Amino acid sequence: MKANNTLLFFLALPAGLVFLAFFLIPMVRLLGIGASGDEGMAAYLSILTTPRHFQSMIATVLLSCGVTLAAVAVSTVSGLFLVRNQFPGRSILISMLTLPLTFPGVVIGFLVILLAGRQGLLGIFTKAISGDKVVLAYSMVGLFIGYLYFSIPRVILTVMAAAEKLDSALEEAARSLGAPTWRVVWDVILPALKPGLIASGAICFATSMSAFGTAFTLATNIDVLAMTIYTEFTLGANLAGAASLSIVLGLVTWAALFIARNLSGAAVAGGG
């Protein structure tokens, strides 16, 4: 028994050291810095008491929710289509849909500028038609496009993996009982995909909440929480404010993942 405990200790030691060095110590340090300013622990309430911080948080949450809903909707339809249909070029299409996973946020921001910036394709097209150039890149709309672009691959891969495991007999049974297509989708397909949709949606939300590279590239009229933390740290030299906002951002994203994990687990258990 003692030998087994010793073996378990040495097996767990590397993971424990990594957790200590790369998570626990930095987080404790960050918590300390957040409370080291003139406001003390009250700095953690600045997300509520400082208008700019509060507005930045609301904008970030709304943006992340919008991106998550759009990514899940697009990826569910696309994923089901790709799993259930074989056609020439299917593998190439899947590769193209997952290509954004290879791009850093700065590159995605640059792509949005090429699409909807001042010299982008959208501006050239709209100017030729109406005489007015439409520029969307340097706004929340442009950021939404960029976030959606890198969120769809994360969701569509999960949806495709879950769709491949669907029991076609359940759908055939529902149709044989006279259920229309929309009822089959609503009562059979979506409940079966629910755990995967919740999990991938939570990852999409957390990624959108904390993404920085794309926001930094497009940050002309954009004030999301990641950019607020950056400006507090670099322009304002407000280490305590930046640290406290970082902790708040981390808590929000952790809460989203925690809730999703529990909902997904409950859905799996109920379905089994």
C-alpha cells in the first residue's frame, strides 16, 4: 500500500509543480497586485463603480454572447450538412472551414481590415454602387466578424463529431410516426447534440471574452475588456486596476465554463 502511495505521489508531482508554477503562484501574485493600489480591495469593484469599466464589461459580454449564438447556429447547420452529405470537394471545404484555427488574432484582424476596412473590398464595392464607402472593420461589427471567423471552426468540429454518433433509427422512428422535419430536428437531433453544443458554445464564449489580438488590430472605436486592461496597464500605468480587471475577466470566463460543464454533464446523464 505504501509503495502504491509513493508511486502515485511521484506520478502526480509533475502536474502539481506545473499547477503551482504556472497557475497558483501567478494568480496569487495577480490577486495581490490587484489590491495593492490606493483603493485596496475596492479595486475589484471598479467593474461596477467605474463607468468605463462597466460599459466595457457589458459590451464584451454582449459581443461574446452574440458571437456564440451565431457560431453555434451556423456551425450546427453546416456540421450536420457536412456529416450527412458526400460530394466532391467535401474534404477541401472542411479544411477551409477549419483554416482559421491556424491564424493568430492579429492576422484575423488584418483579414477583417482587407474585407471591411477603409481600403477593403466592401468599401470598394459599396462606393462603386452608391458612391458612399461602407467601413465596418474598426467597430464592434468588425470585431464581431473577426470573432465569428475564428469561432466557427471551434464549434463546427465539435458538432460534426457529435453528429456522427447520432442514431439514425431514432430519426426514422420519428418520421414513421408522422413527425415533420422540424419536429425531428427539434425533438431528436438537437437534444442529442445538446451536450456538444453547450460545451463548444462555452469555449466560444470564453475565447471571445478574452481574445486580444483581433481587438488590438481593429481597436479604433472598440472598447472591450481585454483592450481596457491593456490601456490601463500601458497608458495609465495602473497595475492594480489592470490586475483587478484581469481577475474579474478570468472569473467570468471560468463561471461560463463551469456552468456549461454542469449543464453538459446533466444532459449526458439524462440522455443515458
